[in-house]
Amino acid sequence: MKSRLNGAFIWTVLLGLFVLLLVYVARGFPDLLRFTPNLAGYGTLAMIAILIVGNFYPKILRWTETTLQDLWGGGKTDEDATPEKVVPWPDVIRAIGYALGFLVSVFLFGFPAVTPVYVTLYLVVEAQVRFVWAALVGVFVTTLIVTGMVVLHVEVWAGIIPEFIPDYVGGSILPPI
Amino acid sequence: MFESMALAATRLADPLALAMLMTGVVIGTTFGALPGLGSIVALSVVLPFTFGMDPMLAMFLYAGIMSSVTFGGSVPAILLNTPGTPPNAATCFDGYPMAQRGEGARAVAVSATSCLVGSVAGAVVTILLLPVIKPIVFAFGPPEFFWLVVFGLVMIAFASRANMVKGLIGGGIGILLSMVGYSDMYDSFRYTLGSNYLWDGIPLVPFVVGLFAVSELISYSARGGATLTAGQTAKINWRGQVSMGIMDVFSRPTQWLRASIIGAGVGIIPGLGGGVAAFMSYFVGMKRTTEPELYGKGSVEGIIASETANDAKEGGALLPTVAFGLPGSPDMAILLGAFVLHGMEPGPLMLRDHMDLIYALLFGIVVSQVATSGLGLIATPWLARLSILPSRWIAPIVLVLVFAGTYMVRTNIFDVGLAICAGIFGYIMRRYGFPLITIVIGYILGPLAEKSYLQSMQISDNSLMIFVTEPIALVLMILTVATIVVPIVAAWRKR
């Protein structure tokens, strides 16, 4: 038995725990409404168990590696355009950090204020674009978004800070959560 | 039928409709030409922007994207040996050798013409089969639909790349996530955690957009660099050869007809994407040709086989999508989401009430393919140069547009948060080899399966025998079991 405690294994275990939690919570549903969560939940748990055991005994996973695509002479499915190049986690976390940073900033200050700053900052810091060009792109993208919202009569999200520039920065009301 | 066709055709003459088609063509070709961003990401990005739009116009936009992505993907496949989308991989075999010997423009012209021929053939097959399939769909009751949905789920999970267990896990998680929210049939809440936000379930748009577009953008910006160098694109010769390429296709009716039939046929089978259509057509073409030795060395027939089948698949894939709500290919799963977003339920009701939209989609695919092929030939040099743009130039712009689009659907800022969460989840799933498309399929088909199950149980007074006593249901059950057993037996025999 060869132990292979890698990221894929840990993620599979976490998925297993998540599904287990969903199956456990489903015990409180009315009888007929429990059927689908139970069927999908236990089925998924069985597959996760196979994957976990297969991590230590890869032989049992071999029969799962042939798909209809292989049998019928196909390539990959549409979603994986190129073989996924494994990117180091620090780079991934940085990319996620930018996305989360954008979310938090927009939440506080709104789309019109944050978008030009975010796009400019990203292009200058990450893509080494000259500031003037980056700022122009930032302003263009912001104009596109705000114009789109105004044309489609969508309320522009201006952030939850106290109103600073009416309708553009601050003063938005949080929807119920 | 003719009334719906006429209505769709009339709307197509509307300048706004044509503008939508052209927008779709530009978006689709661009996303196709950028390796890594295929039709699924393109459709996911525009999905939120179509909310509140006239459904017919939205259909034209989708049609423009769906018909143009594969041609866009064939350009870098031919000129740079880098398929823009996976189904274009087969095009590399002969397209790139042609480009290397200075016939790149001819190969692109062959691809553009083949795409056009394939699109028309796929649309014709669907138009011919729609009246035939209509009575069949109406003969389906809840038990038949239940098995059909289960069959679709299993089929799609098995069609997933490399590991069917991971595909099935993705499908299961998708079904479980679709259970979140209020169930009106039994006046009960499931998995809402006491949150008002989750009363209506996990909202479709931020979930799908996050899963595909945001996860791809995380990967895209983390990877950095550019797909290709300027030096690679500088080698391309753009002059001449176009008319020769067009004639190459029209002088080989057997090849494109065969490829069209294979493409449309593969498209009808749920879950099988353009990759299967292109490769199957390519290999059949290689077996049937009188010059098999030219395949892989720059054969015009090779490009015709793969690209025609690639586009013919779109029309075929539309058939199970609209008739049964089963996506004929992975990108059709996103289209299925778009139907739901516009208040349409694929299946008998859609065939009864929204035939005009189905025809709009089909006509849109054909018309936008004409535009794609025509304009594509002119724009090819610039399209190929998109591949040298560093990914970190593109990522922030697309990310901001995606988030703004997601917000605009329900003007709920929490949807943007959900899109990011779905994106992170999607990225990790993708990184560890779990196919994302099965999650979406499970998410969309899960509630349909449950509804059919509950209705069957009500009809049969809670007897499970209803699922095996109806003849069509029994056939579908056998098909489902066979779908699981055949690959396993084949794999076992192979070893």
C-alpha cells in the first residue's frame, strides 16, 4: 500500500465531508423530499469512497478511466481547452486575492469608483502596462459598465459607505440576506 | 410550424437582431481564437447580460456565439498548431502542415467553408427532425421523463474526461446543490441555513458564471504569459489561396456530407461534444479516403472532416436540448441555463409554446455562420494576433465585466460574492480533475428528475413499479444500465 496524501486526496476528503453533511441534514426533510438528496448523496459518497480507496490502491480505479469519448474515438470535452498546467498555489492565491479584493472594494465603494482603480492597478502591477494606457483602459471599462447599467435601467451599485457622490459613490442599501 | 418559422425569419430581418448576431459572432470568434476560452466561457460571460432582454434577441446572440466559436478556434489550430477549442484539435493534424508549407490561408478558407456547410447541414437535420420528435416528446409521461433525465445524467458523467467517477461525483454535487431552497410541492425548505438569499435556491447565473468564467479567469491570470509569441504569428502568409480553399470544399460533396451526418448524429446523443464529432469524422474520413497517406500531412479532406462535423454538431445537439431538456453537448448545458433564465422550460412545453425561439436559434446559427465564414476570412490575421496578448491584460477586464454582468441580473451585490465562491470552488475542482460540466448538468437536471419522480409516485399511488412497467420507461432504464456497463466491460476486455 502506497500512501499518496496529495492535494487531490485532501480535496476529495473535504468533498466527502461536505456531502456527508448534506445527507445528514436531509434527515430532517419530509419523506418524499428526502429521496433525491439521499439518492444523490449516498451515490456521491460511494463514488468518493471509491476515489479515496483508489488513492491507495490505484488498480481499482483503472476501470473508471475509459469513457465513451475514448470508446468512440473522441478527444476531450469542451470544457478543458488545454491540459491544465499546474500553477503554483501562491500565484493562484494572488489571483483569487485580486478577485476578493475587487469584491470587498465594490461592496464598500461601488462599481463606478472601484472599477477604474482596480483595472489600472492590475494592469500596472501585474501586466506591466504603462500607467497612462492602463488608466485609459480602466476609464473605458468603467464607462462601458456604468453606461450598460444606466441604459438597461439597472440601479448602479454605489457601495454601502455613506453617500459621497449621489447615485455613484456610497449610499446603496443592502438586500436582505 | 410554418408560422413559427415565418415569425423567426421575420425577426431575423430586424436590424437589432442582426446586430445581436454580429455581436455574438465577434464575441464567439474572439473567445474561440483565444486558447482556453471556448464556447462555454463565452456563453457564461454573456449569460447575465441577456437577462431582461427580449428572448428572441438573446437567442440570436447565443446563436452568433455558438456558430462562430469553432471557426475562431480553427484559426490558431491551423496557423499556429494551437487549437483554440478542444474540438479543433483534429484540425491541427492537417491544418498546421498546410500552413507550414505556405497554404495557411487556403486551410483557413477550407475551415471557414466547412464550418458553413456543417452549420447548414446541422440546422437542416434539426428542422427535419423537429416535427418527427414532437409527437414522441408528447408521448412521454413523468416515469419516462424520469428515466430520460437519469439517462442524461449518467451519459454525461460517463462522457466526462478521463475519470467517470469524478464525473459522477460532480453530477451528484450538482444535484445536491440544486436542492437548496423552497419546495412548493411540499411547502418546505431545504438547506437554506435560515437565509433569505437562498429561499429561491442557488441563483443560476452567478453559479454558472462563477463556475466557468471566474474559475477560468483565476487560472488565466495566475498562469500569466501569452499563448504565443509575436514571432510565431509573423511567419503567417495571408495572401491568396482563399478561392482555392472554398472550391476545395465544394468539389468534395461526399466528404462534407459524410462529416455533416456524423456531426449531427453525434450532436443528438446527449453529452458528447464537438471533440467526439470531429475525431470520429476525421477517422471515418481517413478510412474511407483514397489517399489515407495524406492524412496528418496536410490533407484538405482532413480539415473538411473535422470542421464540418464540428459545426454540424451544433444543430444536432440542439434537438435533445430543446425537446427533452437534455444538453446535446457541454455548451448546450449553458444554453439550457439561458432558457431557464428567460422563463422557458425545455421539453414538451417549449416545443408547444416557443417553437419560434427554436427556429430563431437555428436560423441564427446559419446566418451568423455565413457572417463568421465571410468576415472570418477577412479578419483572420488580426484574430490570430489575439493569441499574443498577455493573459494578464485580458483577465482584469473580463473579470470586471463578468462581475458587473452578474450583479445586473438581479441587482443583488451578494450574487457577485456567490460568483467568486463558485469560481474558487470551480478552480479547485478543475485543478484536481473534476469535470465542471457535470456539476452544472446535475444542477439543472436534478430538479427535473425529482419533479418527474414525485409526479410518477403521485400517479402510481407511491408504487415504484411505474418506473419499469411502462415500455418506453423500461427501454430507457435498460439504456441507462447499458451506458454504465458497456464502458466498464470494454475497459475490462481491453486489459
